[in-house]
Amino acid sequence: MTVAKIIKPRYTNNENAFYPQKEGENMSAPVTYSSDSIVTIERHILEEQKTYPEATGVLTSLLYDIALVGKYIASRISRAGLVDILGATSSINVQGEVVMRLDELADETIIRLNQHTGRLAVMASEEHPDIIPIPEQYPTGKYVLLFDPLDGSSNIDVNAPVGTIFSIYRRISEEGPGTLSDCLQPGKNMVAGGYILFGTSTMLVYTSGNGTHGFTLDPMLGEFLLSHPNIQIPSKPKYYSVNQGYDIYWSEGVRKFTEYLQGKDGQIKPLSSRYIGSLVGDFHRTLLTGGIFYYPADKKDPKRPTGKLRLLYEAAPLAFVMAQAGGYASDGHQDILEIVPHDLHQRVPLFIGNRELVEKAEEFIRTYDT
Ligand code: AHM
Ligand code: MG
């Protein structure tokens, strides 16, 4: 069993994170467990909450709900090869039932698990053009949930990993139904963020501003168990990860940066390359092995000159997880967590991983592209 010792992260770049903590207030003692402890995600979240006496428990319950989302989607994905689950939207299966694609199923599941709890003011999903209000018959709460229900879902048909990405903010509006402004907050306001990776095993990785922690689903128990306490990105980078098939569409700075990673300019030894094309999988590997993932701005599609990934549903939550693990995320010019969104589906270039590499990318972009 892993020694489940939680240590405070080396630095927290998010002063607003998680339970309220005023400047100058003493940080609580880190949560630690004895070496033979088996720690469920419920226990871990509760222990974290206990270190903040002023916490009301609402966020704790919300994080439980996310874990439940993970278990539910995992159970459906593991059956994805079955003929009645795969298939086009709204096709009819042999029983005459309407078949829903897994990304739609995940989206609907998250909404149905969260709309009635009274914890949320509003939600927004990569799958919906507008905000998702809480139905009138349910009470509203103080948090805002943003999510990409099943990122990389085109990978399901080839049995490659996919993931759910989520972030939680405090509402800005006073009361009643949540608003678009509640959803358009910069990543530095995030209270908690993370992802669920559906790969060879199902993992939930999250941060609430007190380190990045990973839990692996034991499918027999139906529980997420703490397997990766206080993740820190290794200081020695191993892989770079980018869709190099698009390099003809890149700027000179991004191309030169890639040559730098390949050791072509003689500054470093070449890094090995890995790219699944499934963000959560590529990010998770980068987090655990060190290196950089990037999806730069490109000229491939004139409608999206800032690259493919979404600020609110993809870049910002992963940036928070990475920052809490000692890494950094940038759009090539500035910290992703500083960007104030103006649109729910705004896209951004993303460079994320070891700080030195991300800052190197910024340097190349500054030198060659501006
Ligand atoms: P999606 O949100 O439509 O699933 O697209 C996002 C996915 C990411 O998982 C991945 O990083 C990227 O698209 C891959 O794109 P590309 O095929 O252009 O490399
Ligand atoms: Mg996505």
C-alpha cells in the first residue's frame, strides 16, 4: 500500500482556492495518514475539510458528487464495446430503445446528478452553447460547476483513454438563478478542479488548492482509493506531447520551440515524444512523468486561430491541477489562470507541464512571433 502522506504543495498560486483562507491566517496542519492506511476519496475530502473549521461541507458534498459521476461514467465506458452502447446519436438499438452516445450520456449524467442538490447556482458544459440553469423546482446554491463531460470522445471507438474535466467556482451573483458572469471567472478564482481519466484504470485527480491528489477506482469495491498523494511533476522532463502533424500551420516560434525540444538547436538532449490525442491522457502522462503538452495556436482552421482547446472546460482546470503539482500553464504569453474569459466556449493555445519548458515556449514565442 502506498504511504499516504499528504504534504503541503511547494507553492500555491491560487490565493482564492478552496475553503476561505484569509491572508496571514495560519495554514492548517497537512493531512497525514499512517503508512498502512487505505484512504477512500470520501475520507480524504472529509479530512481536508476538517483542517478548515469554517468550511460548511457543501464543497465536500459537491466533490463526492463528482466522484459518483466518475463511478457512473466508468461503469458505462467499460461496456462501450458492447453494440448497444456504441452508435450514432438517437439511433435505435435492438430492443427498440434510443441509443445515446457516451459523451451525451456523460453530459446528461453530470447534470442529473447535480441539478437537484441545492449546491449549485448554475452549470456550463462543453456540450451546451449556453449556461445550464438549475431547474426552477430545485433550490440554488453557492457554487458553479463547469465541465467537459467526455473529452476526446472520438477515442472511444478505438478503446483509447478519455476523460471528464471539471472545475468549481463560487458564484459571484448574490442569489437566485446563477448567471453567465458566474461562469466567466478567471481560473485563479477556482475553488477546485480536476479530471477523471478513464484508461486502463479509472483515476480521479483533483486539487482544491491544497496539493494535487490522485485516486484510483477499485472496481470491485466501487471506491476511489488514494493512490497518488500530493503529486509533484518530476523536475526532469521526459516527454513532449503535441500533434506534430500540424506543424505546417504553426508559427515560427512554436516550430523553433519544437526543434529546441528535439535537441535540434543543440541546447538540450532530445526529449522523447508521445501523443494520444486525448487531452486527459496526454495531460496525466505529462503530470506523472514530467515534460510538456501543448496545443498551440495554428492556421489550420481560420475559425479558431487560437487552437482547439477551451479555456473554461479544458485549459483552466488542468492549469490549476498542474500549478498545484509544481508545474505551470500558459497560453504562450501569460498564465492561463490569469485569463479573464469573455465567452463560454473561448479557445486558447495551451502549453502545460514543467515550468522551465513552458517558460521556454513563452520565450520562443516572444522572440519569434511578436
Ligand atoms: P473534444 O473536446 O472535441 O473531444 O476535442 C478535444 C481533444 C483533446 O482531447 C485533444 O487534446 C485534442 O482534441 C486532439 O486534437 P487533434 O486531433 O487536433 O490533435
Ligand atoms: Mg473537450
